[in-house]
Amino acid sequence: MSRAFNFSAGPGALPEPVLRQAQQEMLEWRDARASVMEISHRDKAFIALAESAEASLREILAIPSNYKVLFLQGGATAQFALLPMNLAAPDQAADYVLTGAWSEKAAKEAETLCTAKVAASSADANFTTVPDVAGWTLSEGAAYLHVTPNETIHGVEFYELPERSAPVIADVSSTILSRPLDVSKYGVLYAGAQKNIGPSGITVMIVREDLLERKPRALPQILSYKAHAENQSMLNTPPTFGWYVAALVFDWVKAQGGLAAIGERNRRKAEKLYAAIDGSGGFYTNQVDPRYRSWMNVPFVLPDEKLDAPFLKGAEAAGMLGLKGHRAVGGMRASIYNATGEAAVDVLIEYMREFQRKNG
């Protein structure tokens, strides 16, 4: 049985060296004489791992000292509710920029907890572009401005922000660690792990310290970001295996040359794949405004839906998985996260050309 190239949108591919190390250490982690999944999160060895993981992430992203790093459960979707709970009063406005399905979901969840206002939306363009930042309608006294820099379903990516706004909250689940990022521009960055960080089940949050002092409502400890920060993300038993794998991924990122090197590789991967789509004479098409095409998630459609099933069947036979597009947009989607290397993209492009030759 051979390992396939994985283009899944999430959980996505993990670096093979990370998987091999986790496999090697599965039964006995370091000197623990047990698996990392079997020891207490209060054990000195695990606490050292947690501290090392945070230090590595701070180094990789150059996280300023006035930000806390949290490793939480619940996935990014849980933060759609927890963010307004922790940062916005029930009658306070919070601005949302809608650029795809995930930002829509975030705004919809916030509606139950605060006055969620749409500052801008590209829904009328079927989420194929990003509204001009100069036209965003920002609320006076808003608790925060929420953006989703990369939309996994619609394949839209952007980083431009208004010069003045409330603290910017960004869901970076599918773009974190894919290129350099200026953390200081944001009040909160949050990410489900299962794209570029590790397995599903752990969420990384980077929170500016002053925002932790907000008390817009009474909350149980387990729902309080401040409580988790004060307990070093160990208010309750954390997802220890996910934290362990994340630590291995952070080491792998550093070994690749950091985000500058990884960003350059991701740029090349995306450019090659988009060039193959655009150069197919219309056999393959991507509808996203070229200015906002995602480096991580590349949706494309074939000229006839009847070709979708044969395309996917042939791709799987050729050793490629996870290419089926989301039901909301149809067609195909190649998610080319950090662990999906250039060789995988080259194989996909060659397969696309051969499929077009036979079916065009």
C-alpha cells in the first residue's frame, strides 16, 4: 500500500517526517516509558513540551511579547461563538466582512450574542472577489472587526485591512504558517489545527493581552479566554496528542527555513497550478478574481459535470486524494497546504493535462 498525494481541504496532509516521528514515538515518548497520549498534562515532561511548542510558534511568527498564545479545544467553529462572548457586549456592534462560507458562518453565530453587522460582502459576486477595503462600512464603537483571510470553500485570499478600525479578529485556519504574517496588525488570530498545524482537535489562538481584560458578560471559566490564558491553556485536560504533533510541525517549519522559505514554495505551487488551469483553453476554469486567488485552496470546474466522476476516479487511481470540490461550489478543489509539496502539484498538473487530452 503506497501513500497517496493528499489534496484534502481538512483535515489535510501532515508532513511525512512528522508522521514518521510520531509513529516512532507512539509507544514510548522520550523517557516517559509510555505514549505522550498516556501521560498527565501536568507531568513536567509534557509541560516542557508545551512551553517549547509555544516558544517555537512565537519564533516562527515573530509574535510580540504582549500577545498570549492559547492551545484550546473546540475547533475554529467554536470560536465563532466564543469570540463575541469574550469580546463584545450583548448590545454592542461587531463588524464582519463576508468573503465566503466561513465568514458567513462566523457572522451568523455572532448574531445570537451581539449586534453583528456586515461591514462588506462579496455574496453578490458569488464570493469570487473581495470588497474594496475603501468601501467597508465600519461601525462606530464596534467591539472588533472580523475577517477570514482565506476561504477554503471559495478559494479567496486577502490581507489588506483598513487603516483604522476596531481590533481585527482573523480566522487564519487555512492560511496560518503558509507565509509570513504581521501579527501586530491583529487583535486576535485563531486557527483550527487541521490545515497547516496538526491533527483536528486543537485550536491555536494568538490574543493581544489587553483584549483579555474585557468583561462584556459573566462567563463560566471554561468559556473564558482570560481563564485559559491564566492557566497556560491547562484549565482542563487539553488535547495532548494534538499539542504534541503541533510541536513537531513547528520544528518541521523551522527546518524548512521558516515562513519566508515556505511562503516562496507555496507561491510557486499556486502559480504553477493556476497557470495550468488558465492555460487549458477553458477546459478547466477558476472563477476567482486573480487578485484574490488563494495559495492554499484552488477550486476549478470542468466543462461538463459528467466528467467530474471520471476525473476523480482517475485521480485516485493515479495516487491523488481529496480533490472533490465542496458541495456549495461543485467541481474540484486542490488544497495545497504546506505538507502537500511541489511534487504533488506537478503530478496533479500532468494528470490534468492527460485527462484533457483524452476528454477535451
